[in-house]
Amino acid sequence: RVCVFVAVSQSVSRSVGQSIGRPVSSSVCLRAQVCVCVAQHGKLGEQIDTSGTQFLTIGIADDCIQMVDDLEGVALARTLLLSPSDPSEESAQWVVGLDAEWQPSSGGRTIETGMTRVSILQLATATHVVLLDMMTLLQPSAAAGAGAELTPAEAAVDSLLADLFAQAGASVPPEKRSILVGFQFAGDLSRLAMSYPRLPCFRSGAPPLNIVDALQCAALVYPDLRVNCKRAGLGAVIETVFGAPLNKACQCSAWEDRPLSAPQRAYAALDAWCLVRTAEVVVEQLQRDSTSSVAKAQAGQTLTLKQAWQRVLAVSAPLEADLHNPPHAAEPDDPDGDDDSGDGEQAKLGAVAYGRDGVVPPPYTILNTILIDMLHTHTT
């Protein structure tokens, strides 16, 4: 397979080079082909390190990542995720990151809209990550029957999420409000509502969910993201904030398989945890910026920790599930819920590799299209 890849890389590099009018290294094409293989072969691809890049890693221990698939686990999740009524520090800010994973429609079980159900809902604090196994805990509406009572597990999950959402609600005073951080979470929320319509916390008429978007948050201190906010994906945000990219090799893997592989669990946990850490880094930078000016410092205009968190909270926006317009219904699958634009080369390769309606285009067509687009973008 490696010999074939090397031979094809040389041919593709010549083709792409002729298309853009400049030479292209065959090693670039080789890495792109490996990324396509990763996307197409799922768990096999998870074991491949394509470039030796130093990716962002999670800053908590493995035993702080909890896979929750039963009532006992949901009870533990409440303890880990809900804001303590009496925080240990007056200035403490409770922050929870949210993300969701689902399988591409080419290999997953679909709901009425033709989309696959959300498989995992990730909820992270600075110290723990909870991976809610939605497909194990919750029943699809067709299986449960119309008007059927919630199962104990469904009721527990609904109560957990409703309480979590309420702590970040507009009715809570800003100084006591939790901060929920997502990335383009409107699509995730709509897919959650369509996947599990029996849960009241997702239904139409539920209070709007106040979410701080990680891009808008990071743009408070990184001007380049403000300029390119319409094109920046999560990968661009993370690389800007941390100087290291996200490893997207598991993005299009088999999220409906159980048990999840260790790389899948690590990937899912990092996707939610990095959102919390992004908000923390922004707050730290806001405070540093306020003390870097002598004039501001002398005038007493430096930001306290609470004031910096209020700046972050100010960019939050209410979200409601849109049950009438399925998220990304006409677009290639995006199992992260992230916009593929700007979300890193591997993410773009992984999403396109599945094609539309689960049809995999010829790999050389994929490579030519993606590489030309990437190289034109980088050149300009």
C-alpha cells in the first residue's frame, strides 16, 4: 500500500502542479492520500500518525474522562458538571464546554430526516470530561412510541441537561451565571433535538440555550480571528490560541460502534475540553492586556478576574433548536458539528472523503480538488 501511495503521489503532484502553475512536493500529496485513507478506514486510520505534527493534547488525566451509559453514571455527571452552590472562591467562574459526535450517514442508522443520530454528547469542565452515551441512554422516538413516558435514564439525562442549561440562562444574575462554550453549536443542538425529540430540554418552547461561541470568544484577544471570522473553523481557533492544531483523524470514524476506541474517547474529550481552556486563555490574555498599558494601570482600569469573565459572557448568544431546517442537510457530513471551512486539512479531507449521500468519489478527484483549494488559499 505504501509503495502504491508513493507512486501515485508523484503523479498527483505533477497534476496539481500543472493546475496551479507551480511545483508541488509529492510528500504533500502523500500525506493527503494517507488522510483520505484515515477517513475511509476509520479505526485502522486512527493508528496512523501522518506527519509527526505536535497536536494539542488534553490537560487532564485519563481517569478524569468518564464514559456515562447508565443511571449511576448520570448521577456522577450531575456532581461533576453542575455549578457548586457555594464556590470555593468568590471570583470562581463555572465553565462547561459542549460538543457532539455522530457517524457519517454513509455508515450510520438514520432518523426520519435522513441524518444519523447524535452518538456522544461531550460535556467538559476544566478538570473533568463527561461523555454521555446518548445512543445507549436514550431511545429513538419510533422505538419508544408516541406519548410514551420517559424511561428512568431519559428522565435523568433530561434533568441533567435542563439544569445545566438553566444555570447559564438569562434569568440568572450575570455574576452567578455559568458559562457554556461551544463552537457553532446551533447545528449540534438542532441535531440533538431531531435525534431525541422525546426530551423536553430539546423541544420547541424550551428556554433558549445561552452559548459563548469559541470563535467569538477568541476574537476578543486575537484580531486575526475577527478579520477572518466567517472562514475560521475550530482548527484555526485552536491553532491560533494554543499554537498547536487539533488531530482530526477520528472525525469521521465509526461513532456508533461500542465500545468506543481509546483514540475516539480521547478525541471526543479533547474537543469539549479545549473549548473550556480556550475561554480560560482568553480571560488570562484580557487581564494581561489590561495591565500592559501603564496609563491604564495608573488610571485603575485593569480588569479583575470577574470583569474579564464578564467580557467573555457578553459575547454569548441564545440558541434554539431549529426543527424545520435540518443542520447541514445538503452538505457533506461533518461529525463534529464544525464548519469545515478553515477547520484544518485533515478535517476537510475527512469530510469530503465520504462525499454526498455516502458516495465516495474517486480518491484522485478528491486529492486534486482539495489540494488545489488548499494551495491557492495558502498562496494568497
